[in-house]
Amino acid sequence: MANMRDIRRRIKSVKNTAQITRAMQMVAASKMKKAQDQALAGRSYADMLNRVLVNLKGDAEDVSHPLMEEREGGRTLVLVVTTDKGLCGGLNTNLLRKVVRESPEDALIVTVGSKGRRALAKLNRELIADFEVKDPVPYVDTKHVSQFIAKQFLEGKVNRVQVAFTNFVNTMTQTPWIATLLPLSAETLAEKMPYEGVGKGEVNATDTSGVADYLFEPSKKVVFESLLPLYVNFQVYQMIVESRASEHSARMVAMKAATDNAKKMIDDLTLEYNKLRQAAITSELLEITSAAKALE
């Protein structure tokens, strides 16, 4: 049985750990709020982009753009968005399990986040690129990612591009998701993506009724072809922002659970310490009483 000195040391150690986890919880909560605000800030742009695409959608069927080219067979490229740091529960594990289970074994892998890169390298998956994205997420960083994977598709190295990321539903729920990015489909091009969890309900889906009669210069075809790369860039940006919000949310919840467990452990250790101290006091009193009676 541990003595009182050992228990005091353990209590001090657990208290120090609780202070660290509490601080990490507060930092994660602040970063999660920033990630949500960042996602919401792009909603106006996304809504306007969708409205323009709705006006062009009628002519999209007549446009033959390389990003919309359907090809049979060929290899698949999977962009895997994970975290650079741990302590976020099963966030990365759940996503990587879904990637291994649902993506082709011969798929080319592009990673954002060191956790995914290391895990997939151990599984002998074919990694062709790895990108670092700062926090908060800069659009220019995600643009490099989207341009690279679009280049792989346009050059015919892959016939399909998927993105594996964690969709932010709410603070307690983050869902691993694999979405098809390329080839683009004219039928779903202007629709609100179902995985856009951040800010859901605050921005309505694009209203396709009463399409305005806009004048496009130099032509609808040229404008449409110019918008498609922007659309791909924004989708990759949105997915990475969703994943970043999920990361901070999961870390906040994990650190809160760790802090609560530490407090419970401190209470248990304090109770055990008090029991030992009371037993020591009782033993000393018995010794004093016995010695006093022996002197009578």
C-alpha cells in the first residue's frame, strides 16, 4: 500500500496534468470557434457561386470541359485530410479505417496532415504528395492542393478523385466522409453539398427558381469553363475547413474528458490520503493511551 508521501506526489502530479489538459481544452475551443467562423465567412461566396452556376447550368450539358470528362477504369486518387497533432480521440483512426475499407488498394494517396501520412505509409499505400496547411486555413494553401490533384486528373494519371475528410456536424459529432470531387457532374454542380456541416441552417440552399436573365461576357461557355476550377478550389478549401473544425472540436471534447477524469482521480487520491492520515493519527493516539495506562 502506498504511503502518504507517495499519495501526495501523485496528487500533485495529477493536478499538474489537469492544468495542462484544461489549458488545451480552452485553446481547442477557441480554435474551433475560429474554424467555424472561417467556414461561415465563405458561405456568401459559395451561395453566389452556386447562383451563377445555376444560371449557367442549362448550357452545361453542351459544354465539354476536361474536369467533367467521365472515364472508364483507370486509377483513383484519394486526398486524405487528417491532423498534424494527436490528442483528438478517435478522429484520425475512424477516418483512416474508412479510407482503408472503402478506397481501392492501388489508389494514389495525397495527404494533408502528418497523422495520415505516417499511418498510410506504414500500410504501404502509394503516397505521391503531402501538403502542409496552416491554422487557420489559408485559401492559398488549399489552392495548391486542389491544383495538384486537378493536374493529376487532367493529365490522365487518374480517372477519379476522392476526398476523405471528417465532416463537422456539431461539437459532439464528427463524421468520417469520402466525397467524389472529380469528375464534376452537371446534374449536381450547383447543388449545396450535403457534407457542409458547419453553419448548416444559417445559409439556405441555392434557390433555383426564378433564374435571373444575366448577360455573360464574353460568353456563357467561357464563363462556365472559368468557374469550374474555382469551384474545385473552393470545394477542397471547404472540406479542409470542415476537417479542421472537427479536429479542434474532438480535441476540446477529449481534453475535457481528461480534465474530468483527472479531477475524479484527485478526489479518490485525496480520500485515500485522508484515510491513511486518520489511521496514522488513530494509531498514535492508541500508542499514547496505552503508554499512559502502563504508567498508572
